[in-house]
Amino acid sequence: MAAALGGSPGERAKLVRELVEKIIVDEKTIIIKLRRGLLLARMSRHPHSEAASDSAVELTATAAFTRRGAEPNWFCPD
């Protein structure tokens, strides 16, 4: 996705902040919700209306968090 965005690192960071609607991290998954209208407009490089679709695109990945050394375990109270 970063390669498709192009531009300077600052421009890419700004665009990613605009695209991301919500990030959800739980014990087993990470879900990133992207604004569909803005994503479609950026990917096609055509100025579509952001209101074309209000639903979000969800990217879901399985996560395995591990404790290393003396790092605190954020998901389980001590």
C-alpha cells in the first residue's frame, strides 16, 4: 500500500491517517478499518466522491503477542 501511495514520507503518513477510520487490537487479532470512498478514489487516482460508499473496508490479521524478558504483559493483569 505504501508503494502505491507514492510521495514523501510525510505525505504518505498524512494520507494513511486520512484513510484509516479505526484500528482495533485485541488478544488474537488486529483489525484496520479503512474509509472505502477515499480508498477507492486514491487507488484509481480518479476524484470519486468520498460519499460513494459509507461502509469501511476491513483488513484483519491474526496476532500473537508474546512477553519478552521484563516487558510488562499488557493483556493479563499481574
